[in-house]
Amino acid sequence: MKMVEALILKTLMKDMRAAGYQPAAVWTGEDYVVGIADREQTLVEVSATDPPDQIERPLTDEDVFSVFADYDMHAPTLHFTHQGKLTWGTRGVMLVEGNGEDIISDYHVAEGEQFGAVIDAIYERIEQGTLV
């Protein structure tokens, strides 16, 4: 992952947490990667045909970066949930690496949520050169 893409991803997670969301799972293009609440804070793959209704724990920044480093992904999506909740589903940001200028490709969310405004604000900061 290029430095600017890592900065945008880190900013996305930080700004989402500030808006009341937390990373819940990563869709790799084939399976979901979720966190297991054990001593080692393990990450596991779960089938796309049988995704869990709930997560055991939110993902840390380190978890998300390790998924990007360790998995072969096709159209990955970082899914979010509300802080303090263990359910997830309708909030996701598609992240496509490679052009060295941005990483956010698209997002989906229920209409009227603050979620989209967070991403729009990040893009505005990218365009203004003030993301750092």
C-alpha cells in the first residue's frame, strides 16, 4: 500500500470513530475477515454465503492494515458498525489500491446517515491538500 493510500485509510478509520462508527469486517471479494475476541485478538475468514449477524469485536487499525497486507483481495470493502454495537451490515467503503492518489472508490450506507458526510469531508481535504 502506498503511503498516501495508508494515510487516507488511517484517516478514514480515525474520522469514522470520531463520528461514532467502528470498523467491523473486511470483505476481501470472496470472504469476510472479522475479529475474534480471544487473547490473541485473532482474525478469521467467514464465508460470504453465511456471514455472521454479529461481530465479536471491532477491528483495530492494525487488523485492517494486516488484512490488506496478508490477503489477496478483489474489490475489498471495509464495513463499519456503530460504536458499542456488535451488529453490522449496511455501511461499507470500497477501497481500491494502486493509483497512489486515493484509495476510496465508493461507499454504501442507509440514506440520511452521517457516514457519507465523513467520506465527503475526507475527499474535500484530499482535494485541498490538507489531509495530513
